[in-house]
Amino acid sequence: MTVAASIILAAVAGGIIFVLLDSWQRRDVTPTPTPPSPPPAPPEPPRRSWDFDDRRPEGPQDSLWSGWAGRR
């Protein structure tokens, strides 16, 4: 019986200490004013794969066929 009573007493005392510490920590926190954030930038349109040439040059650049497909 003393074991059960000591467990209950420890649980109650721990709960009271937890509530006191929690309220003490919440009371010290004061909200700091934050500056207004700038308006969000408009979203950038999606880039499609055919909008840009991402090929890497292969081989020497002075050959006859170098860059022929990239010309318009």
C-alpha cells in the first residue's frame, strides 16, 4: 500500500511541478513585433524544355560540323 501511495504522490507532485513550470515559461514569452513582409513576387512562368538549348558542345570546336544544329 505504501508503494502505491508513493507512486500516486510522485505523479501528483510531478504534475503540479510541470504545470507551474509550463505556466512560468509561457508567461515570460512576449511576442515581438515583426516588420511587415514585402509583397510576394509574381510567380515565374514555367520553363519548357524547348525554350532553351541545353546541349553541351562535344569534340573540337573548329571541326566542320561543330555547332551546326544550334544555328537558326
